[in-house]
Amino acid sequence: MTESNGSAARDQRDQHEQAVQAGRQERMPDWEKRFRAPRVSLPDWAEDAPDRSLFVSNATGTYELYAWDRSTGEQRQVTDRPNGTTDGVLSPDGAWIWWFDDKDGDEFGVWRRQPFTGGPDEPAAEGLEASYPAGLALGRDGRTAVVGRSTDEDGTTIHLVHTGEDPVEIYRHRESAGVGDLSHDGSLIAVEHTEHGDAMHSALRVLRPDGTAVADLDDTEGGTRELGLEVLGFAPVDGDTRLLIGHQRRGRWEPLVWDVATGEETDLALELPGDVSAEWYPDGSGLLIAHSFEARSELFRYDLAGRTLSEIPTPKGTVSGATARPDGSVEFLWSSSAEPSAVRSTTGGVVLDPPGMKSPGSVPVEDVWVEGPGGRIHALVQKPQGVTGPLPTVFDIHGGPTWHDSDSFAAGPAAWVDHGYAVIRVNYRGSTGYGRAWTDALKHRVGLIELEDIAAVREWAVTSGLADPARLILTGGSWGGYLTLLGLGVQPDAWTLGIAAVPVADYVTAYHDEMEALKAMDRTLLGGTPEEVPDRFEASSPLTYVDEVKAPVYISAGVNDPRCPIRQIENYVKRLEARGAVHEVYRYDAGHGSLVVDERIKQVRLELEFAERHLKGRGSAQ
């Protein structure tokens, strides 16, 4: 065969393979396309080499880290692991990519680094044993890092690492803490800590590199620590001792500038109703403001000299992340429930558009407000277009619990809508975005308060004619999975079936087996350990009510999950088995969820099939 004939044959084969692939995509249902379509995160960029960026993508079918040289357009896959990689940091000089290496999603591991231009991985912090991560900040000199670690034995430790030298411990405490930021000149280190024992509300400490304290800030109210603080970043100017922080002094998250050398606080006092976060513009002259209110968000620029706020136009929906570039433009990751996510710029157009199949859209979300026992509850509703109720309805409960559902694109709810279901997402008490009192309300009666709010929205859904009471699914992942199992036992007549992903099922065993930072959170939520407040753990544990469960139960669990460990799930399943309750369990080799697209599609397919089997023949329309 001649060279030209060989080339022609290869071209013909490639064209055939492309045609076959196109045919597969054409036959693929929309819900699966949404999971398979390549997507990207908001690119991070190097402070001193802004043409060098790092982002996460699922282009290969597994979420991995990618380097992007904007000057040449070249993109390179950095990591390649069976269970994926999403935790990575680009050094300020753009020379190195740090990434966290755990085992099969167990979140316990070490930091490694790789040259931005490619090359072998190497240990990034030699001398530090494997741990759970507790923050990371990299210095502009290319050889300095501040590394936070968390272990069951030591609690939290923070170490100063210089390349080629032994790590130096600069902080240690039994309670949870984390690295906040390293100042522009490397002379100051900000730490968030919960030495007071309240894991929901951090205090701040600024250290010198030798570990000595420079300043502390700890908000209190009435003698109790109920107001949180967070590190948003040091000013990007050498010698500048201003630290941008978030506070809750007016009942919601807002930014202020704290000069850690003088103690002076500059409160921005922005007249925005929702939670506000911020980051510095690269020249330190202003702040990029992100405002989240009632499940949607918007962006502003705040000029520090003139103390003026100007809106940055964005479409209605949710900005999941934003960053100000050196030229003054802003890049942001935006989506709505109807439109898939895209990385956009205020200069116009899409910043990073991965090649390949495009994700289909979905239906817009509708806002519903329901009066509940603790105040008005915000719920987001999606339903098939042109269909009237009563419909089979999925209550898709978010995790966290300190999180909230928003008007953003989500492939899971869209899949249920494609199959004829209405989907309701409830921002129950404990959710963020509705003020500090709403977020903090679930203490001590953990799980039970959230279920009261879900029950109120359920009642609205049925009485409004939207939801068919004979075809109601309670589902969620992580904390949402926990609320699913708890709801099936506490409200056994309310739900037709339950689908719980990576849930807390036996709260006492979960506490003893989970990672140390979550132990601290549970002590805060419930007021102590299982030995100190056994009645509260019992009242909030799904295992307590397992014998009351009437609905079929589906559970999926990662066998390496450090957040909702497998042993406590097995304890719950054994109780279901002992009484012959209808249930199915799917175990997979990963941690708290999967970064592998095929695995995620498999899980959604199993959930849809479980629902179809157990709802068949039920409901007013049957």
C-alpha cells in the first residue's frame, strides 16, 4: 500500500468513526447528553503570569485538571486518575500546579505538584504525612507554601513549607481550622479557626511565618459565639496589611476590610438584601462583589476610593464563580435552570467553550413561597412543559446543610423532568442565602426542623394540584440523602418511595467513623458528642425510625466515603433486611460521589428505573 493510499484509508476510517459517534449522540436521550456534554469550571489564573490558567473539565469522561496557556491557546490535561481529580491550585508565578492526591475519593492524601508546561509529578510538601486537607496558600516566590492538615490524632495543624527544607509547624489545635490566605509579600498568614468549639462560626487569627500571632478577630453576641468570620483574601500589593474578610454582624454575610497592623476596620455597609462576598481587583483599587439573594445572584464593582457601587450586567440566573482580570474585565461562570453553564466575560462572548457535544437545555424554574413553622420557605419548581397536574413529583433535597438550591443548571433535576416528573427543591431552614437566623435555626433538633419545612411545601404541592399524593418521591444526596432516610421514618405516610445517595443513616456510627472536621460540625449542630447528648443523636438519627419506614428505599453509597462512611449505611440496611422491607442498595468504588461521568449516568439510570418500577400502577392518572 502506498503512503497516499494509507493516508486515505486512515481518513476514511476516521470519518467512519466520527459518523458512528455522531449516530450514538443522535440516539442518546437528552438527559444523558447533559451529563456527557463537556463542561468546564471557572479558570483560575496565576497572579504574576495571568496568561496561565487552571481549570477542571470532564472532557475525557472523568473530571480532571487542565492547564491552559492563553497566549498560545494550548490546553493540556494535567491529571489522569481512575476516580478523577478536582482539587488543584496554580502557583502565583504560574510555574507549578499543585493537586491533591487521595485514594479512590477518600479525601485522605498528600499534595503533589507538576510543572505548568508538563513533566513528572513530585511530592509538593515532603515531610508531611497523609491527611485530610485543611487549606493551602502558595507564595509568590515559587518555593513557599502554607499547608493545612487535619487528622483524627492531631486535629488541625498548619505548616510552613519551603522547597528543599523540612516543614515547620506554625499552628496546632484539636478543633477544626484552615489556611485562609498568605499576604502578597509572604509576611502574614490568615487562619480561620474554631478554637471556641463552634464549627459553624469561625474566628480569625493572623500569624507571622514563625507562628507568632499578629492579630485576632472573634465576633461574639451576648457572650456566645454565634457570628461567623471568613477570610476573603489579602490585598494584592506588597507591604499592604489589609485583609478582606466576610462577617455576619447584620444578620447576613457581608465584606469588610480589616487592617491587621492597625486594627482599623472599614465596613462597606452595602445596601444589598442578600449574602455578599467579594474579592480584590488585581490592582487593589476595588472589589468584585458577588450578591446572592433568593436563589439568584448578581455582580458589582465597588470602588474603594470613591466608595461607590456599580452593577456588572449579567443574565438572570446564578453566577457560580467570578474573577477580575488584570485588564479590568470580569470572567464568570453563569447558568440558569434552563440554560447550561458557560464561562463568560464582560468583554463579550464565551471565554472557554469546550469542543464536542453541547448540553441540551431544560425548563425554567418557578419560585414558590410557602408559610412554614419557622417563616416563609422558598421552593424552586420545575415541571414538564404543557402538562397539568397532578404529577408524579420528586422532592430533590439539597445537601450541606449549609448550602442552597438556586436558579442554576442541574442535570439531575432535568432528567426527572424529561421523564414526566415535577421537581421541587426546598431551601429549608439551615440553607444559606436567607440570612444567618435561617441558616442557624436547625441546631439541636437537627433533621427534624428541615423535615417540618419540607412537609409544609409538600402540603402546598398536593393542595395546589401540582403533586399527586400517591406518587411522591423523597430524594437527595449527602445531607439530602440523610433527610430522605429520616423523612421516610419520621413521615412514613407522606412519601411513596425514597432514593438516598451517600446518606447519613446511623448518626452515632457516622460520627465515630467520619473525618475530623465533620465531627466538629456535628458537635456544634447537636451540642456535643453522642456520649454527651445521646438523646439528641437518637432523635436525629434515621436508624431510630427505620422500623417505621413503609416506602421502598433505594440507597447508593461510595465504599470509600469519609463524610458518610459505609459502615453506618450497612447498619441501616441490615435493619431493613431484618424486617423484610423493600429496598435496594448500590455500592460503588469511590468516595462522597463520583467524578466519573459513566458512573454518574449509571446511578441516575438506576434511580429512574427504581422509581418507574415502584410507581407503576399508582396515582390518579393510572
